[in-house]
Amino acid sequence: MNSHARLLAERDVPVLPDILANAGGVIVSYLEWAQNTQEYAWTLEEVNADLERRLTAAFEKLIDAYSEYETPDLRTAAYIIALDRNATAHAHRGLFP
């Protein structure tokens, strides 16, 4: 944990992990790619609704992991989610699919 994160933690200020805070642009880029491959155009409202749904679901999973594992911060909870997803993929697909 860097000094800034430590200072915020001491003051009980939650810090959203960068993987989630920066996800919006990546998600919208994916949606744009999906539209182009389907030769279809979604409305701005549809894109915003999809983005909100995905980000809300990710945030809820983050908070659930934070509570379940009693992690010291949200970033650690995000790492737990990532490691769990990797372990699940490895169990289903093997090391070299």
C-alpha cells in the first residue's frame, strides 16, 4: 500500500480499485466492437444502461468480497476476485487449453 493509500485508509476514506474505476472506457469500447461485428447500432440509452448494469454488478461483487473476506481495503478484495476467476478458469480449462 503506497503512502497516499495508507493516509486515506487511516482516515477511513475508501479508495475504489483502479481496475474498476477505469473500467467504463474499456466496457464501452467492447460494446462498440460488439455493435460493429453485428452491424447493429445501439442507442446511447442502451449503451449507458448496459454500462451501468455491468459496473453495478462489478461493484456489488467487490463489496461482497470485501465483506466476506474482511479484507483491509477494496483493492485486496479486487485481487481476491481476480484470483478466484483465474482459479476457476484453470480448473475448467486446464493450464494449457
